[in-house]
Amino acid sequence: MDVLAIAKLSTTMAETGNKQEVAVTMLKKQQDMQRSHAAQLLEGIQPPQPAQNLPAHLGNTINTTA
């Protein structure tokens, strides 16, 4: 092998490793942001309010023969 070819191969491998490290770091940051946004969305969900002014017998049975 030529010395220049070995140097070029080494440089290419180093650049590829750096690109992969940057990509993994960006992916982790994106996942952290998505986790944060999902937590904010879940915190913002209001629990359902019970229906008021309805008779007590409503909602206790389901008509399965209709």
C-alpha cells in the first residue's frame, strides 16, 4: 500500500467516526426534547369532568341487543 493511501484511509475513518458521534449526539438531544414536550402535553391534559344534572341511572347499563 502507498503511504498516501494509508493516510487518506485513516483520515476518512476519523471523519466518519466524528460524523457518527455528532449524529448520535443530535439524536439524543432530539429524543430529550421530544420527551420534554410529551411530558408537557401529558401534564396539560385535564381530567374529564363528571356529567352534572343527570339522573343517577344513566350510564349504568349498555344495550347490547340493539
